Amino acid sequence: MSIYSEKDAKAILDKVIKLSKADECTASLNGQIDGNIRYAINAVSTSGIVSDAELVVQVAFGKRVGTATINEFDDASLEKVVRRAEELAKLAPENPEFVPAIGKQTYKPTKTWFEKTATIKPEYRAEVAADSIDPCKKAKLIAAGFFSDSNRFSAIANSNGNFGYQTSTNVDFTCTVRTEDGTGSGWVARNVADVSQFNADDEIKIAIQKAQDSKDAKALEPGKYTVILEPAASSGLISYMMFGFDARQADEGRSFLSKKGGGNKVGEKLYDERVTIFADPADATAAVLPWDDEGMVRERTPIITKGKVEFLQYSRYWAKLKDKKAVGQPGNLIMVGGDKSTMDLVKSTKKGILVTRTWYIRMVDPQTVLLTGLTRDGTFYVENGEIKYPIKNFRFNESPIIMLNNIEEIGKPVRVGDDESPFVMMIPPLKIRDFTFTSLSDAV
């Protein structure tokens, strides 16, 4: 069994805490049932279910910390993992930045679990694959995709009396559709907690249309262009930017939010006044667990408000050093937008480029958050409010700081999931002027 009830999870964690002879003990118990189906070249290649649970025990003797993990939960195994963590703690050097375990917290439950997602059967996954593959076959296109669903629980406890338990569900879907000659490519992705909000029939139409429309792309000279970035195109850049919102990095001069001569830029206006980003664990569109990895309570947190930086993340150690309040690290990012669709932004564009998504994003300069990456799976030239023709993909060099100062229009936010990001995101399509493309890419 990998999904434990709150009662059973607490019983295991209580045993662990009681067994420990250390000065303090913190434990987390997590389990999941993950189902998936993968297909390529219009045929299912793999499918399966992974079921697992894991207990992580961390103890401290003074400032010496030890951690051990196990996936067996009988009494003998629980004692074994506690003793192993204690052995490691006694061998460890003192941690000069050690902070004691958190005190008892009050967690307000958030809506992260949906029964329809938790009870997905293999037959449903097969239907998703069929709904993706069949229309591609009829259109003489080639589909490759992945659908995964998860049903999870998370429980935490410590020797100070803290305890939390919550369940969650998630669905991820991606599909790439190619033309038979390989010159056209379309892509679609969806991330939801409630599978009733997902329909593979509707989603695959997007990828099919883009694959057909992107065939025989023309080359356009690199340079600065007005771009319409779909949410999947801008989310990766914005996510990278958020790694700079760390108070210690900023205070130590290692971030774009560092001030010359010391300090940070909290309170300064660094973005277009239309940029507002916040975190809220209870947000109905992107709910997350009400605690972070340390068990700290997540709060509704303004991060950027009308272009002004309002928040930096303080670790408990750095907060104590700087006499600041530490709060739970955000688990989601919600960017405020309007009500326009991507195509509405296209219609208002005299000349520009529509970008389906960006990928292989890498940092060039942390001080300016200059990023490089590539467009992929459908890049189009726009003129007088219409998509005129497909163009070859570009490499870009751009900073999201500059990007979010060059906004022309903001559309309606949609939920975006990204394996490389720690956040669930609600990101709108964006129309940006002077976006920098540096070279062409032969990839489709």
C-alpha cells in the first residue's frame, strides 16, 4: 500500500518521533500511485503504474544533523531508519547555519485532490492515447506523446508537536505531432489537478493544426522582433527569473536584485506596471500543499505588484540573521492578466512572430538573468493581424527582466506545468516588443 490515510500516516510518524533519542526529530512520509501511457510513431510503446511510499527521517544532536530514508514501515524497519539517522548525525560535523526544527504550525487545507483524477483506470489512459493517435493517422501525421496521472499523499511531523497531512492529484499531458516528411511540427501540453478539465480530443486538434501549418518553414533574419509568446513559451523564462528572488543571494551581491554597495531592491519598480505576480497556495486554479519542504506555512504572498518588487524568500537561517520573518516558500506563481486569447493578441499585431514554446533554456548571466534557448514546434510570421506563414526556429538571447519591461499586451492566464520548474504556474500569453533572436535553428 502506498496511499496511507491520515490516521495511519500519523501513527507511523508518531512511532518514529517516539523512537528517536536525538535532541530533535523531523520526519516526512510521502506516497503515490502514478499511472502513465507513452506513445510514439502512432503506436503505444509503454504503459504502467508505479506505486511507492518513502519515509525520510532527520535528527539532530546539537548542530549535528543526520538523515536516512526507508520504504518499509514495520516496527523493526522504523527503528532501523531512526538509528541510522542518529548514527549519521553523530558522525557529521556541526552545521554553522543550523536552525532548530519548526514549532507547531496551523495548516489550512487547500483543494489539491480530485476523486476523478485519483480513480483513473488504464482504460482511460488508453483512450487518451487513441484520441491522440487516431486523428493523426487520418491526417497522415505522426504523434508522439505522454500522459501521466498521480494520486499522492504527504505527511510531516516533528518532535515539537507539528503535524500535517494532505492528499493531491495531478495530470500531465504532452503531445508532439509531426508531418510525415518531418518539415512540420506541432505541440500541445496540459496540466490539471482535476482530469474533468482535460479533453484529449480538443487538445490534439491544436497540435495537428500547428503541425500542418508549420510545414515548409521559411527563414527569417535574426534580430529584434515583436513576439506573441504563448504561456508555454514565456513560463520557462519567468520561472528562471524567480530563482533570483532569494534574499541571501540578493544581499550577498549574487542576484539581479542586488544593490551596488549592498542590500537588495525590494520596493523598487523594475517591471512594467502591468506586471503583477503573486503566490497563493489556496488559489483555485493552481492550488498546492499549504506547507513547503521545511513544513513552513505557505501564505498568499505578493511578489511583484504593478511592477514593484515586494518579496524575497528568506530561509529561516537568513531571516534570523537579518531580523526578518521567514514564510513558506511559494509553490505556485500566478501572473495577473486580462481576458484576451493568444489569437486575440495575434489579431492586434501589425508585424511580429508567434512562438508556441521555448525549450533548452540556459542561464548566460545571473546578474541580468540573461537566458538563451530555442523556439520549437510551431513558429509563425504574423502580419496585419493574421498568421502569414511558418518560419524556421530561432535561438534567442533575452532577459525576462527586459522582456517584462517591453510588454505591449497581456492575455488570459492558463495553467502551465513544467518539469524543470518547482512551481505550478498560471501564465498569460504575452505580446512583447524587441525580443532578441540571435540565430536560426534547423530543428523543427
